[in-house]
Amino acid sequence: MTGESPLKMMRSGAPRPRQHPAGPGGRRRPWLIVAPVAIVIVFALAWVWLWYYAASVADASLVGWVEREAAAGRAYGCASQTISGFPFRIEARCASPVAEIKKSQPQFTVRAENVTFTAEVYHPTLLTGDITTPLTLAESGKPPGLVANWSRGRVRVHGRPPDPEGVAFILDAPRLARAGEGGGILFEAKHADLQSRIVSGSPRDNPVIETTVHVAAATAPTLHPLVAEPIEAEVDTVLRGFKDLSPKPWADRFREMQAAGGGLDMKFMRVARSDAIIVGEGTLTVNAHGKLDGLIHVAIVGIERIVPLLGVDRLIGRSIDRLAGSDNASQGLGALDRLVPGLGGALRDTANASLIDNLKKMGQPTEVENKPAIALPLRFSDGSIYLGMVRVGEVPPLF
């Protein structure tokens, strides 16, 4: 083998292969460039068409819901409207929205800062509305009486008008107060939501509706002493007996429910304070007088802290007023305190202690969330509410 330097071998290596022109016969293939560009153009045109089609469906849905609300006596208007969101969603913005509630007595006007409804291109019949506060409520022709605020307010409507399939209201940090300086707070919470959907039937034929309500860290000091301190509440109910969901007053819907033998199935209820928990389930119906009948089985943790909030002292006070022949039901135990200082408070404490003992004897010991509890019937009879055998309140007629 003859010696040969590596450098010479590299310089005198095998000849390089010939470079052949692209394509047969040396011709280039322009379609390799044109085809992808054409596909992109066709896809872009199809997406534009899809967006405008979805926008028309979403706009028709929004108009349909507005018309449905108008048929129910709730007329809506905007100072200005715009549609945007291309290319991935549809967005309809209503500046300074106004709602006129015409079928209530008295009539009301509701105003907000802005409302923006959005829909995804692939689901144009699911509308999501974001409402910017403040929201005010006023009797028509009068200054606002109530004002509501929240960090985020959202409503979702699913289905094609006029037949809703589901609706949801979601509020973060809601707060409702009387308008004006020094207006008292009526309700506030960390979070509140309501979701309702049809679980059987259809919007036009005997719909069965499941509704869930959840509130977190909620207070309503003027509503009831039970909610004067923050509570967590979750309620899951099913409504049966409606003929359809066409626009009509709620009184008419409850008449339909009563005639059809329907009612409200409470699948689950939980109300919790820092010092007590109430859970329950049961069924309520509407009688011929429009009042509630039925039974809810409840279990109470901390019944000794719940009973003093039920207003036993007010019941005693009204009885004392009747015995005294007084028409002023606001006197109550205060009159005894004026007669003999401390007598009213002593009677109140004695009555509450006696009531707690009686309820514990009437109920059955049980456990809720690994805590000792008392199980009792919460009975509704012609609108009156009884815990065990003790009358604790009343619900006004539904029609």
C-alpha cells in the first residue's frame, strides 16, 4: 500500500454528487408553496364566516331574551351599544343600561354602569353577562332607594329564546344598602351564587327545575337575628308542578303548582354560623290558600344558641300585651322591665331555658359533622312554622 498524506487524500477525495434541479425534468414545484397559502386563506375566510354567523346567533339570542323580558313586563334599554370580540369571541356592550319593571306595584327602575355580554364562537347560545356597579333601584319617578355593589357580578343564560335551559347569577363581595348618606346595610357577603337548570321535562312542557343557592360569610342584620352574624349557607331544591316557563307572574306559577299537586323538594340544606349548624331535608307543598304545608327534618348543632334568636321573647311580649289589653305590640317584656327592673330579662331567660330543655326532650340525639346535635321536625302548617311544637314564624301566602 503506497503511502499518501491525509491532506492529499482530502483534497483528492471522491467527486461530489451532482445537484439535480427540483422536480422531474429540472422543473420546480410552485404548488408546494401555493397550497399552504391557499389553505391558510380558506381557513381564515371560513373563520370570518363562522364568527359572523356565531355573532348573528348570539345577537338573535340576546334580542330574544330582551323580548321575552319585555313580555314579562321588564323593559331594557341602553345609552349605546357596540359589538366586538373578533376573532375568538362575540362581545356586546351596553353602556348605562336601564330596566323598567312595569308589572310590579309600585313600578321600579333599575340602573347600572355597564353590562357586557360575551359568547364563544363555538357556543353562541351560552351568553355570559358581566354587570358593572353601582346598581340602583328606585320607584319610578323617585330618587334611588337601594344601591348594590360587588367586585364582580356575572349572569349566565343558556338556551335559545324564549325557552331557557339554565340560568346562573354569580356575585363576588356583594353589598346591598339603602341609598343616601348613612344608609344601612341590608345584605353583604364574601360570595353569593344562584344556579338553576331544567332536570326533567322541557321549558314548554312541565319543566322540573333544580336550583342551588350558596352564600359565604353572609350577613343580613335587618332580616333576622339568625343572620346578624356571618353565615355559610347551601340549599339545593327541586321545583315541580309548573306548566311551562312562559313569562307570567310568580303568583300564577304557584297556582299552577298547587293545581298540579307539585311542590318543593329540599334535597339538602346547610346553614352554619360560628356557634351553630343547621342541616335539613324535606318536602313542601302549596295549599288552596297559597300557603305552605309540609315537613323538613332538621338537625341542629348548638340549639341552645339558636333558640334565643327565634324571638320567643317577642311571642311572650305579644301575649302580655293581649292580657293587658294593649294594642301596642312593641311594649312586650319592656313593660315588665319598667314595672320591675330586670323582670323582663329574667322571664326571657327562663322561657328560653325551658324551651331549650323541651326541644331537647322532643328531639332525637344525633351527630352533624362529628358534633352532637338534636334532630327535630320543622313543620309548615298553613304558612305557620313550628320547630317541634313551638311556633317560630310564618310565611306569607304565595298567591
